[in-house]
Amino acid sequence: MEINRGLFIVILIAVLSVALVSAGDIVHQDNVAPMRPGCSNNFVLVKVPTWINGLDDDEYVGVGARFGPTLESKEKHANHTRIAFADPPDCCSKPRNQLTGEVILVHRGNCSFTAKANFAEEAGASGILIINNETGLFKMVCESDADVDIKIPAVMLPQDAGLILEKYIDNNTLVSVALYSPKRPAVDIAEVFLWLMAVGTILCASYWSAWTAREVAIEQDKLLKDVPEEFPEVGSAGSSGFVDISTMSALLFVVIASCFLVMLYKLMSFWFIEVLVVLFCIGGVEGLQTCLVALLSCFRWFQRFAESLVIVPIFGAVSHLTLAVCPFCIVFAVVWAVYRRISFAWIGQDILGIALIITVLQLVRVPNLKVGTVLLGCAFLYDIFWVFVSKWWFHESVMIVVARGDKSREDGIPMLLKIPRMFDPWGGYSVIGFGDIILPGLVVAFSLRYDWLAKKKLRAGYFVWTMTAYGVGLFVTYVALNMMDGHGQPALLYIVPFTLGTFIALAKKRGDLKTLWTRGEPERPCPHARLQPLQHKE
């Protein structure tokens, strides 16, 4: 159906603009804030569990200062210490409190952070909690002339958390805290599952695409044998129902995807995320329906329903099986959209996302290696620019901000596959953008289509090596992600050289590069080669 093809092109342009893997930052590198001996700590997130009158209460998250000692990484090694409220509240002069190792709670005030910490340490405090004057957190740096010989930890709390603790203290309640900054595990099982999901999705989509291409080729050969005079019509464009990407489309990808990404960045808000959720649900319904119909059609009980058609206004001819499956897909997407904020809603998001990706990879195709190289080359530059270079203009990574859904009060945009980090003390999700699967997946699927049409064996073909290269590239991406303490990485920076480099190098070595680069499919002998002389004799 033409309307569905147009829908998928629109969705494809949208989903390709997010290409990122991330695990959430707990260490914030900052080369702009001044550093010197005694003032060289990273800005790390700090857990602040509380006890009210000896009973467990809420846990808050703050940020450590550039100065002071490093915090314990394990809660069992962190001391439970009573909190005292500063007098004066901003601690811009020596507190009048008689402190004996308590953690002092102070307002941000007007003096420097190092001055507060020095006064608190001089008064006998074992640590200082600074309440910010807004809901967010602020990086506490050192002034050029500050005394940074500070032996107590300094942590900033968001305004709402600090005011809650202050209220408890004003009511003469015994409040205790512990300060520690746990480290992420070297590898979380979520990253392993996410890797398997990405590789498995491309694997399924590639085999479906190759199987369909082979069936189309077989049908064309049959038509050519039976009705030779209709040869021009058999090869007519658009008869197969697939969308081939052109070189110009591949070049325009950078412009269109960049414009869409900037629009997401500038318009990021609660209502805009809601719009993206609606678009994602529409694409997810179409993708899930297409996958289910194709799967059920493999069983003979459903073949009759898949082959019988009915005319539906606007959509045209639709199979009875599609009509039966569609309500389930719509209900599934609506239920996910309504309950997407609950803890296990990521399962529904991943099911819709994987179905959408597989369907896109089955409908949209790279016709030859030239187009695939242009597309991945542009995506490679696009990913690097919007993750790293965009910081110079926007003072933050546009891609990371969009993927996390900052300023939207939502847990990221829906165009991501995500899995909760199961053994991470900080929790959160490991995510991968659709673009990191769809873009290289187009080239991987092309390699399998070529292998099947050329009737190459597995090891003699290109698919197994290209698929392996993608898996290795994604694995290297996760290694880099963990080395950067969970800071979002442009996955295509690692995936494209592995995938495309392996494909091109292998094709050049085997002498197939010219055919792959231009035709994109092996030359097939014409079924009428033997009939042609007979026609001349007649």
C-alpha cells in the first residue's frame, strides 16, 4: 500500500536521527572548570541516604565538589553521621555551632564554596552539605586565590532535598546521613542483552529481506520464461513494493536528520515528547502488524486468511489476517503509551521498536555498495558532529540531550531500545538508538541479499563477515562506553569502520567490488538466451 510506504519513509527519517549508546553519566568530566593541585576532583554524583530518628528514610543524590577528599565508593564503609544546621545558615563566617564531627547543612549564600568548607572544617564538621538555591545541581569549583587544603568532603544537594532535611532539623528531629559515591560495574548484563537485541534484530531483518528478494527473483525468472515479451514490465520500478535509497537520498540524510535533531533539541518539552510517543505508536503498530502477519503466514492454518483480501477505504486491498491482527497491535501500543512510566514498560517499548526496525529494514533497501558507503559515511560524520562537535556551539551535546529527554520531564525519547541496568547501584537504563541498528543494518541486509542471489555459501559470502564486523563494532562501542564512565558514545564512530571497512576490503580482495559497487546484484543469465536464435529464424 502506497500510504504505508510513505508512512515508513517519514518514520525512517525521524528514527535515524538518534544514533547513540548510553548508560547514564555518574562522572562529569569538565575541562573548563579550573583545576590545580588540591582542586582536581571529577564532579561525581553522590548518594546521600538518610535516617530519621534511627529509621531508614529517603535517599537523595548530590554532586561532589572539585576540592576535598574523594568519597567512599561503598555504603558499608561510609559513616552514619548526624546533621547539624549551620549558624549562620550560609556558613560564610565561622559557625557558632559547637560541632563534634557532625555533617553541617548550609545554604548556598553569597560566599565561595571553598570558604564555606574551610569555615565548616575549622568548626569541627566532618563534612558539609550545601543546599542549592534551585532544583538542579551546580558544579562547585575553586577560586584562583582560595585555600584548597580542605580535608572534609563537600556535597551539593538540590533545593527540595535540602529543605526537607532542614525542616526535620528545625523540628528537633535526629537526622543522620552517609556520603558515598558508588562506581558502576565494569560490565552490566543489560549491555549484553542490548548487544544481543541489536545483533538479533539485524539478523532477523536480513534473512527476511534476503528471502523476499530471492522469491521476487524467482517470480521474475518464471515470468521471463513464460511471457518474454513482457520483460520491460517485469523489471519496472516500484513493482516489488520496496523502497530503494538513492545516492542523493543518502546525501540528504545528513541535512534532514540534522534539521530534525535540532528541532527536537529546541522544542524539547513534555508536549513534544507526547507527539513523538504518538508517532512512535503509529510506526510501532504498523511494524508489529507487518511482522505478525508475516510470521503467522508461515503456518498453513493462517495462509488462507493471509491470501484472501478485502477492500478497505483509504488503505485499499488488505488481507483478512491483517484485519484480525491490527486491533491487537493497536491495543498493545495504546496500553504501552498509557503505562509507559511504570518500571517494566521498557519491554513494550522494545517490542514495538524491534518490530518497527525489522519492518523498515525489510521495506527500505540499499541497492548497491556505493549508496551504502555514502549513507554510512554521512551517518558517521553526522553522529560524531552531534555528539562531540555540537558542544562548541550549543555548550552541550545535542544528541545526548535529545536522547535523554532533558527538559521534558520524561525518561528519554521513545525511539530507543533500552534495558534497565540490573547490577548498577545507580540504576538507570542502557540504551541504543534506532539509527545504530537501522543504518548499518541496511548494508548488512544488502550483503545477505547479494549472497543468496549469487548462490554463495556462508563462508564464501559477505554476510557472515559483515554481520560479525557489526557485532565487533558494537562491542567496541560498549567498551568505550564503560571506559568513559557511561558517557554517551556515538556508536557509528565504531560500527561504521568495522562494518563498511570489512565489506569493502573483502569485496576488493575477491574481485567483486565493481559489481557490488554499481549493480548491487550478480548478473543472472537470461532465461531466453536459447530462445533468441529461434525467434530470428522465424
